[in-house]
Amino acid sequence: MTDITRIKPGERMSQAASHGGLVWLAGQCGIAGQSVTEQTQDALAKVEALLLEAGSDKTRILSATIWLSDIASYDELNAVWDAWIPDGCAPARACGEARLAGEGYDVEIICVAAIA
């Protein structure tokens, strides 16, 4: 399995895995208890760092799935997302409401990107 690269592997999961010119990121969250704006900013900073480590960047994101603990915060999330994603680079994206893994988490962002 040398053609698969795992980034920040753990016992349960890796933060990212790449193969065949693509990188898949695990769900990235901000700090529990912060505002949706702050959690989104933190999650996107983690996404960006993982993409760079994998040899990619936010202009190469192919798809993003975003989970919110309350869909009423959709506009707050989008204000951060829209400022973060470069013009002309918007990926395919889905956003939905879900109960997240722990108390106080309100945003989780999952991406797939092409490697440069």
C-alpha cells in the first residue's frame, strides 16, 4: 500500500489520505463552544494546512461537505466560507444539519481535493 499516503494517522483515523492525485480530508472542526464564525474559521485553517501538507491548496478543492448542528447558522457559516474560497474556485458543495460528535461542536467540514 505504498501508493497511499496517510497524513497525521491515528489508531481510529487519519486526518487525510491521498491516492491517485486526490486527497480526502477527515472532518475538521473548530474549538467546541466557540461561535459558528470562529469554529468555521478554525476548521478552514485546519483544512488549508492539511491540503498544503498533501501538496494541494484551497483552489483545488473538488467537493466539500459541511455539517452544521443547526441549519439556522447557514448564513453565518457562508459569510466565512465566501470570504475564504477564492473567486472562481468554488467546489461542488453540500451543507446539512446533523448532530455532531461532541457537545459544543457546531461546524464540521470535509473536503476532497486534487493534488497539484
